[in-house]
Amino acid sequence: MIRYDIKYPIGFTSINILKQFRGKGYGKIILKTSENFLKKNIILISKIKKNNKSSVNIFNKNNYKLLCERKYFFFVKLILNKE
């Protein structure tokens, strides 16, 4: 499941994959595909627990950049209009 909480131009995103589907690459595919349905020119932010290495990998593989590291990792990605 992908969740977006959007208050344009900023959106917060999170991901949760059922245990039986973890480790199969579905997270990367689902995140990338879901971004195609978003408005363009938006800033996406994801807050990830430091011990959640799987989520960190999913967001890294989808070109999210580490914004800051505190109690959580915060990743950011810009979705720009390509016209």
C-alpha cells in the first residue's frame, strides 16, 4: 500500500508491503508506478524509521535523496513537469 498525504505543492508518502510480498521488488515498482498518477511540480517527502532498511532501499532506488537524519530519515523527491 502506498499512501500520499498531499497539501500541494508538498506531499508526504509512506509505503507498507504485506509480509508475504516483501523482498520481491514490489515496493520499488509500486512506488514508481504510483508517482505517475500524481500532479507534476510537487515535492514528496518520506519519513522512515532508521531501523527500516527495506524502506530506505525502496526510496533510494526510486531516486529519493536523503534530506536529513534525526530520529528518522527524511527523504525527498521532486516530481517536475517535463513539458
